[in-house]
Amino acid sequence: MAYSEYLAERIRTRLQGGNLIEEKKMMGGLIFMVNGKMCLGIDQDKAAGADRLMVRVGKAKEKDLLFKKGSREMDFTGKVMRGFLFIDPEGFDSEADLDFWVEKALEFNKQL
């Protein structure tokens, strides 16, 4: 499984406190389950050779967030997975950008 342990630790730090967190190795990477629901994930884009973030934002927010820096449709199997986005490194390299995506994923997680 190819993913950045450094990125995983950056996410773990943000998820601490108040939430029931579980990590699962799946889909070629690492998935963070929050309160029993898939929330965030990380893996490596094989074509680009770069880390990427998988964020569950829900169908309602997906279109608004699709145009944020580094964001694109999640097409993991060649078919778009509605309600999820891939975020390329330019969209999460800064601490503020990663905070933004973790916050969006947690907001949707609370609605489930």
C-alpha cells in the first residue's frame, strides 16, 4: 500500500479530539473512518506518482468544492464516485489548505 506516512500523521493530528477514529488500509491506501463512516483517505496517484487526498464531502457540496485548488472528481475505478473528491498535493500542501479539507469532510460526516 502506497501512501505517505507523513500525510497520514498530519491528518491524524487534525482528527484527534471528540471523534471515534478508526484507520483501515483499503483501496490501495489508508482510509480514516470517523464515527464508523468513511471520511478521508490518502493514497498515491500511480500516474502522477504523487500523494493525493480522498475527501468525502457529499453530493450537495461536491460541485461547489470541485473548483478549489487541487480538487478534481474522484474517479477511482474509471467511474466518478459522487460525493467524493480527489485533492492533489497543491490543494493540501499548506496547513491551512489541509485544515480546510479535513473540516469539509468532518462537516459532511456529522450529517450522516
